[in-house]
Amino acid sequence: MNPAASLLGPLYNLYTSALGNSVGMVVGYATLIGIVALVWWTIANRDDVISGFDLRSATIGNYVILLVVGLALYYLVSQTFGFPIVGAIFVAAVSTILFHWCMTAFEGETV
């Protein structure tokens, strides 16, 4: 049983097909250890992460709105206009970033 192969899935298969079985296995385990270390560090420093990313209910709500706008734009561009997947993702991402900039730049100052 190879835990890296079962947890990483297609990424592990990419490693082994590109680098060979032995080097791919080492890189797969290194990736798995790195993911576990990143999750552990994030949990251990959750207060710094929350303050650094400014995770409040207002900002989380803005991120949810941006995600919904991005997904709606992707669906509109790919299904209605028939763009290919990469083009639809690019147009949706750029349009969502522009929408986010407009929300923050034209917000106005408090009186």
C-alpha cells in the first residue's frame, strides 16, 4: 500500500511517469510531507493566518460574492458564447478581478 499514491492520485501518477518510479515516489512522499507540514503550520498559527488574510465576515462575504460572480461568468462565457475551457477561465478570472477592483476602488471613504 502506497499512501502517497492513494492520497495524491493523478499527481502521483504524473510524478512517476515523468520522473520514473523511484524518483517519482520520493517526490510524491516529499509532496505529501509538505502538504501535511503546511496544514500543521496553518493550524498552529491560525491567529496569524486569520489576521493576515483579514478573515472577517465582511471579507468572507465579499470572497463568496466574487466566487459566485466568477462561476457565473465562466458558465456564461463557456455555455452561451462557446469559448474553450482555457479562454472561458481566463475571461472569467480577468472579469472577476476587474469587478473586485471596482468594488474596492469605487467604494468611497467613510464620512
